[in-house]
Amino acid sequence: MALLVWSPSPLYELPSERHYRAPNDPTTSRPLPSIDDAASIDLSIIIPAYNETQRLPSMLSFTLKHLASFPKRSFEILIVDDGSSDGTATTALELAAECYPKADVRVVQLEHNRGKGGAVRHGMLHARGRRLLMADADGASRFSDVELLLGALDKIAPAENDDAVGIAIGSRAHLVSTEAVVKRSFLRNFLMYGLHTVLRIAGVGHVRDTQCGFKLFSRGAARTLFPRQHLATWIFDVELLLLAKTLGIPVVEVPVTWNEVAGSKLSVVRDSLQMLRDLLILRANQLLGRWGAGKDGKLKAD
């Protein structure tokens, strides 16, 4: 009974959230496509954004500068405003119209704050790319390292096959002894190592860095995993990786360049406790067969 009470309600979409606005006509709402459609571009970049007026401009600048060096690669940038109160959606539209008028930037507004996992899921379910990249709005991961992810994913899931499944994830595991991590507070590092220990016990010890916000999915993998995602909170990455492990979807970790950026919305103690609670809920639901893969190999939605 306690598990039923603590387990989150199914993730949902409101009618207005099935539309996007574009910089060239920000007053017009257009219908979003579906992940079930055939891919129509090479790369989708999904950026979950909650109150990101300060950090998003820099991230967009680095992203679009890099993408401009690959003129034959078609792409879209799908910014999912997760119920922001600081005008993030307006800022994104105005910035794109003024500075990047030729770029395919789409902005979706969620009516209520769902959490990072909910925003990422929403973008993934409405993206058009053969490859779908989740990238944090803070720009902490060097965007040019997307080439490393693309190269790694091509080896396990050919881009020309929409049904091929594979995930390439950015990893900061190689940075644990670097200045960027050493200079963190004792509490933050203690909780980080504690979380990694719990994750190993939970069954994702095969992945050294589950939480880096720089992950690339084949269209087939996104189509398989995101409709079955239950958690909208910070631990959603772990749910996806556990599902991938259960279904035999290959995952490759790729070392990326990463720098901590000021302005994080993460509360170290509060959100670490929430991650632990959500991880327990996740594993309990999976072990009891409520969530995860059924005996026939098909995913259960509930």
C-alpha cells in the first residue's frame, strides 16, 4: 500500500503542450511531431530548461557555433521550458530570432513544472532526429564532444536504421581526481560517492556516471524507452539505464569535457534524499513487476 501511495502518477501531456513556437512567428502554435514518425532530420537536441534566462544564451551560442561547422547535418534544437517563471521561453524565442534566424529552434512550454526528467521525456517524444541528444541548459558539458557520442553510437546502432537501438552517454568518471571535482565541498563529494555506491547496489554499477546531462539516443532506443518512463525527477536517468539493461539495449560511456557552472537548481541534501527515495520506489516497482520489462520482453507502462 505504501508503494502505491509513494509511486508517482503516470506522466501526462496537456493539449497545449503538444505544440511548439518558432522564432520567426512566435505567436503561432504549431503541432509537434511524434517519436513514432519516421526520422526526418539527422540530429535533435533536447534542452530541458527551468528558469534558465541567465545560462541558456551561452549554451545556445556554443551549440550553434559548433553545429554551423557541419553544414550538411540537419538538426533541430527543441527547448522544453519546464514551467519557468522567469520568461525562459520568451528569452529563447527572442534570442533565436535575433542571433540565429536560420537555425531550426523550437520552443515548447509545459504548463507546470514537471522536473528535469519530465521535460526531457516530453522533448524526446516529439523530436524528429535519427539521433536524439539530451543536453543541459547550463552548458557544463562541452558541446563539441557530441561528435564523440555520435561516433560511439554509430558503432552500435547504425544511423540509417530507425529501429536500431543504442545509447551513448557522456561520462565524467575520468574527472574524479581533477580540480573540478576536488574543489567541491566535502558534503557534495560525500553524497556523490554515496549515491554511486547505492546505484551499484541497485543494478547500474556497469555505468560509472549515470547523472551526466549529455546523453545520445538512437531513435529506436528513444522510441522504446521514453514512453515507458515513470520518473520525472533527477533519478530518471537511472530508470532509463535500468530499462536499457533489462532489454539488452547497448550503452557505451564516452569521456567528455565538463566544467561546473554556477546557478544549479540542485539542492545537494534535499535532492540527494529525493534521489534515494525515488530509487527505492523505482527498484521496488521493478522487482514487483509493476514497472519494467514483462516476461514476453515487452515493456510494461504501469
